[in-house]
Amino acid sequence: MESLPETDYRIYVTNEESGDLTIIDSATLEVVSTVPLGKRPRGIHASPDGKTIYVALSGSPPAPPGVDESTLPPPDRSADGIGVFDVSSGKLVKLIKSGQDPEEFALSKDGGLLYVSNEDAALASILDLSTDEVIKALSVAGEPEGVTLSPDGSFVYVTSEEEGKIFVIDTAKAAVIKDFEVGPRPRSVAFLSDGSKGYVSLETVGQIAVVDAVKHELIKTIALEKGNRPMKAVVSPDGSRAYVSTGRGGNVAVVDTATDELLSLIATGGTRPWGMALSPDGRTIYTANGPSDDVSVIDIATGTLTKKIPAGTKPWGVVVLPR
């Protein structure tokens, strides 16, 4: 399939604090609309046919590291669930209950199931989209965060921030078959398209873990300069590069996947880049910069910032879809 031209898509950004979705046109790099979603929209992914966008919504109050959770207000469990956004109408059409405090999730290859991390409950829920019911809740370690389906759809990785582990869910068995250590506070995983390796962001130690996705074990870690706190990982369409946003470091780390060495750090110009997505042709990076309430547009070839686009309050996740 040929890469889409740069002007043939839109960028969708979840805004955690303002509870809405910013929609940006790639041709003009301007916001075309802002749509209310619900409380704390974070993880965002599209259905395989691109007609639906799913968003994780949560009624749990934000609890960053170091916060005494006993001082926080009680959670609003009525707000927990997966929001279903219809792309053609530009509207949120329903909220599906998916276990408490969903943060991230992945869709099955056929788009029929969602695998959801329930952060407060230390669970990974499997949601059947044909019935809108949770069909199974699997125990994982504390603070499950990133959820990523393998390229062949045979397993799902769920990261545990609290335990520094990845839990491997066999999708055929709907069961956890293994867990393994990768390092402190793993946030997200991105696989090579051949399924051989995965790249895991390790926030608090400023490292990127490289894992063998066949044996499910750690291969090595890649250290970043002090101050970089890896968050979101994505892989280029051709598989030659892994890109990792670095939070307070303000950069995107670029890794050569052939050598698993750090090539460069690209400055985003934004404050704490969190979520991230690539344009369909792999030439442009979009980062959601939480505290600065904007989205950075980065030209990968030149490693330069093209533009910063105002978003909602605390932009978190990004997905790119054809118009």
C-alpha cells in the first residue's frame, strides 16, 4: 500500500485535563474542531477500518509519582470506560464500561476485542466490542500502563510501572503466559513489524529497553542523557527507526533498530512531550506536550520543529487517520 500524501490525514489528540479531543488538519496544521469526550481522556487508538476512534476515559483523579493518594478526592467510577468516537459524524456516540480507571489499550487484529489496562485495579481487561462486555479480567502487577498487540496478533504486552515488568497475554488462550523484568517504570512498547523485537520506554531511569519479542526477554537497555524520561515509543513504517518521546527531556530519541544504538535526540520545542504519532509516510512526528498545551510538528529528515499547534489542556495521546 502506498504512503498517503502529507495532506490526506487528520491528527486526533486527547486532552487529559480539559476532557476533549482536538482535531488538526495536516494540510493547514490548524485545529478544525474540538469535541467533548469525558473525564481524563488518555489512550487513543483507531479501529482497523479507520471509521471509529476509541478513547480511554477515567474518573480517577491524577496521581503522579510522589503524590499521597490518600489526599486525593474519591474516584468517579461512572466516568470510567472506553469512549467510542464516530469519525464521519465527528461525535462521541457511547461509553463502554471496561473495568476501572482504563489508561491504555490495544485492539485485536480484527477489531473485535480491546485489551485494556486498568491502572488502579492492577488488571488487564478483555472487552468484547460485539457485546460491549468485559469477558475476562486478568491479574497483572501494579499500575499497568502500556498495552501493545504483537504484529501477528498472537500476544499482547502489558507494562507494569510499579513492578518494572512486562506481562505477556496469549490472545488465543486469553491468559497471561509469562512476565519478565525490563527496568523501572516501563510506559509503552513498540514492535518491529516482523515481530522480532520490541522497544520499551523506561521513564524513571532514562532508558529504552530492547526486548526479544519471540523469547519474551530483555536484550539490552539504551541509556539517554540525564533529564530525559522516556514515555511513548513508536516504530517507523519501514522499521529502520524507533522513536521515543522523553517527557521532561523535551526530546524525541531516535534509535537505529539494526544496531539498537541511539542516533540522536530531536528537540520538540514543547514541554514534556508525552503521546506521539507518525504521519502515514513516516516523515513527520507529532508530539502531545502536556504542560505546554500544544502539539509539536517535527520534520524527521531535518530534525527540526515545523510548528507548534495549540491543543486543549494537558494533551496526552495522538493518533493519525486518513480523511
